[in-house]
Amino acid sequence: MFTYKLKLTGGEVSALAWIADRYQSASVLYDGMTYNSDLDTWEVSEPVAWEYADAINNEDGNFVVPPCCGGELADKLVKFYCEIV
């Protein structure tokens, strides 16, 4: 199965966890990520990525990142969102 890779810092994972308590899209992503210690990256399966994209499109905000998300985490999530096929 195809997986997307996200290189997130500990602080970014903590921020995503905080946002996940408040917004469905972040919850889908946070709950669907798995850590690959060999690559030091978080991986997201294609079905979870599609579910994330659908949730983003259904939430208030800028429709590219979860509400309350900014900085480098937002940049990484925009890139991730744009890679979803």
C-alpha cells in the first residue's frame, strides 16, 4: 500500500495533537499517522490521506490546513495536501 511521508518535529506532532482535539481533519491525520523509526518520518496511508483531504474540504478555514495550524507545520501540511492524488 502506498504511504505518504511527513517529516515532523516533536513540537509539530504535539501541535497536531492539540489541533486534533478540536478539528476533525487534524484528528483524522493524527490518528492515522504511524512512525517509521528507520526513516525517522511519520507515514500516512493513501486511504487516510484521502479521508484527511475530504475532512479539510468540509471544515471552516482556508481549506488547505486545519484551523489553528500555522508556521512550518502549516507549510508541511500544505505540501502534504498538494501531494494527495
